[in-house]
Amino acid sequence: MAYWEFDLTFTNLGALPEGSLVLVVRAMSSTGFEAVRFEMLSGSESLTLIPSTADPGGTILGDLPTFELDASDEVWFTVMLSNGSNTMTNLYSIGPYTVGDVGTEVAPEL
């Protein structure tokens, strides 16, 4: 088992629905754990978010525990757009992806 990170790059952000101010990405594993990353949208045309099991993030959901995954575990990504006042404007789900196919193993943060 190992810690993993996933690089997700979003392009053409100018085409997002009007009023989208926050992008939230959840990586949910077949083992029941999740990592969350969120970013305020700044008007740039692209954005990279890197959810990691070694640092799953302190978010609006509270601190999440670190967790390890086997290379054969599956991960789904949920992409949420918000208007900034806790109202979701759009929700997308992609996956599953096998961790070893798309993940990068990283050292744990101590």
C-alpha cells in the first residue's frame, strides 16, 4: 500500500456556467476514503488541482485522515461547481480509474 496523488487539469474555464466561483474536486476510493481539494476560480483559462491521499485536505468538510491505496484500488472523481455561497451549480462524476494507471505514488507527510 502507498500514498498517491492525482493531477487534474481543467481547461477552458471560461466556458463554465455563469456564476461558478468555486471548483471542488473529491477523489473517492473503493476502500471508502476520500480526498478533497477546492479552489476559487480566478478567471484564468486553466487550473490544476492535486488531491492526495497523503494530504487529503482540511476543507469545508473538516480535516480528513491520510490513507493508503493499493495500485489495484479504484478511484472516482466528483467535480462540483459552486456559486460561493454553499449552493452547487453543477456536478460531474468521472471514473472509476484504477489507481496504478493514473496515480503517482508520493511520500507521506510527517
